[in-house]
Amino acid sequence: MVRRRLSHPLTAVFGAALLTVPWLGLHTVLGVDLGTGVTVALSGVAVLGASFLLAWGAETAEADVPRAFALAILAVLAVAPEYAVDALYAWEAGINPGSPESAEAASLAVANMTGANRILIGIGWSAIALFTVYRARDTGDEAVESRPGFLADVVRLDHGIATEILFLFAATVFAFFVPLGAGIGAVDMFVLVGLYVTYIFVAMNSPHEDEEQIGVPAYLQSYRKPKRIATTLALFVFSGVVILVAVEPFAHGLEALGKSVGIPSFLMIQWVAPLASESPELIVVAYLVNKARSTAGFNALISSKLNQWTLLIGTLVLVYSLSVGSYAPLPLDTHQMGELWLTAAQSYFAIAILVTFSISLREAVALLGLFLAQFVYSVTGLALTLPIPGLGPVTFDGPTSLIGFSVVYLVVGTALFVRRRKQLAAVAKLSIRRVRGDYGATEVPAAVED
């Protein structure tokens, strides 16, 4: 009996809601003055719980809203926790533009955005691929294909993500040019948000096969419509309120906590803050993989990357300008430019992997290894001197190390694109057909066996 109750979907909902209670009770309601460490812990756990509730509410809502609305609105909700932190710092950057405080806030806005994107690919895509192959021995997941050779097994992906690959590639190519302007400006917003709006329009008109929900969303969708809608709205309102009252103390608490132990605020906001908001999505995807639904899980991760890479960066200038009171591009310094280039380069490499509609264990390890390498450099500040033909010894340190890792991603990614040029052309043709509304042909050349 106890085991049955613990496995009930509402137990998970209650557990996620319970994560928010300490923060809401002690800080928001009672106004208890908490220490920095306790503030970070309780507010971070509250954001984590709210993120779960927000995700379940979004999936449940798919039973009652038109698909067009679901795609346009629910995708925005998926990046709400990350956007809350970004918007906070973009707003603070515009309060007193030109001041050192404004420059630091702008830097932290870029830090959270780039960190969230790099974590999603470097840890999310790679770890889920490794976990999928590992679990396939027990789940019998048909998406996993065993191949002879060292780390040669692959996870097959749905050909339906061709559209996401095309738009993600376009956004990535444009992102390389963003740091070359006066900052993140109106052109960047119109192009990146425009790409996302166009993607939504294409997806709205695409053939759609409803996927059966599992877990909490499946249970909530079994409610009668009035109760289901009321439950969904309650999840949205409650999780939104929690994120609103927790994100500012969480972010500023991380800054203070980092400074107290000698860790720069930039690193705390770039790597620690995104973990609270990204964790629920990764846990849900791992749950899908455990149920032999890795295809649905990867589709969600790839779609989330597209959402973050367009909406997060594209709307920073809007929040900043609203705070300033007039249009102004969000300023970027040399370090932030390097962070954007490195994030774009990682995305470029990841797309080169996806064009075969598969990800092998070798590719997953490469994604994870390169991420961990640049993460160690960014955290420890280590310097590496390498002999570069024609230039002599070059020391990679600070912003230079960002460029160095960017070059590695670009070189490896370009090599993959050249090797997989037939697959790339086929994916482009398939995507363009779908943009034009032609859904007849869906086959692409077989993946290259690496």
C-alpha cells in the first residue's frame, strides 16, 4: 500500500510543491532573515520544484489548447526559469548604464545565457546519449543501434527534427556575428526572435502525431476538462509566483556566496544558476529514456536548445532597453564576446553530429570531454602554451582560451560537415520542403559510420 502511494503521480506533484515550502514559508511569508548559504539553498530548491511544476503544467495543457498555441506559448514556458535570471540582470544593467555596476550586470546576463546553453549540450545531450545506450540493455529501446568497434553504438534520432536542425544551424551561424556589433542590439533581436517565430509557424503547419503522455502529465490529463484546466492554471500561477519571488535572492545569493569563497560572480551565475533550472528537464528526459522513449526525450532537448539559443539571447536587448527607458544595445566586453563565440562554436559542432540523425557514444564522449575541458579552464584559470605554426608559442588564457576552444569546435565541426556533406544537403532539402509545406519525402541518406 505504501509503495503504491509513493508511486502515485500526485506524490511527485506534492514532492515538487514541498520543495518550495521552506522558502515561501520562512522568507516570503514570515520574513525570516536567512544567511547567504541558506538563502541560496532554499531559493534554489524552490526554483527547482517550481520548474518541475511548470513543466508538468505545460505538458498537461497540451490536452486543451490548440497545437499552434501550445507550440508558441509552452515553448516559452520551457525557458522561463533561465529567462528569469537573464531578465533580472539585463534589467539591472539598464538601471544606471555606463556604470561599473551596469557592466557587471550585463556580464552576468551573458554568463547565465551562455552557461545554460553550453550545459544543455555539453552535459545534457552527451549524458542522455550515454544513459540511453546503457539503459537499452534492459529497456530494449529500438532507437539504440549496436555497432562493432570502440564506443560505436549509436542512438537514432527522429527525422522529424530536420526543421529544428535547420533553424538551429541558422541561429548558430548568425550568433557568430552578434559580438561584432556594438552589443546585443535590435538587429540581433529581430533576426533571432524572427527565426524562432518562423520555426513556430512551420511547426504549426506540420503534420503532427500526438504522443501519449506518461507519468504526471498523463494522470492530470485524465481529469475531466474543468478540473484539468483548473489544475493546469494552478500549476502555472503557483510555479510562476515561486520563480518570481525566488530568482532574485537566488541569483544575488550566488554572487555573495561566490565572493565569500573567492569565486567570481560570473562563474557562479554561469555554471551554478543554470543547474537549478536545467535539472528538471534533464531528469524528465532521463525518465523518458528509462521508459524506452529516448526519441521523445532527444526531441525535447533539441527543441529546448533552439528555444534558448534564439529567445534568451534575442530578448536581452528588449529588457535592457525597457530598463534604460529608451532603445540601447546590451553592451559586451571582450570576455563576453569570447563566451558568445565559444557557445556558438559548441552549437556548430553539435549540429555537425545531428545531421546524421544519430549520436554515437564516441560523439557523446567528445561533446562531454570538450565541455569539461573548457569548463575546467574557465573555473581554474589555467593557462596553456602551444606552438602555433606561423605564430610561434601562443598562450591560451582567459579570453584567449575561449577563442582557442572555439577554434577546436570549429575545426572538428567543419571536418564532420565536410565528411557528412551528403547528409547535410539532404537534411537541408528535407527542411526546406517542410518550410514550403511539402511533407512527401522524409528519407535521408544513411548515417556515416565513423
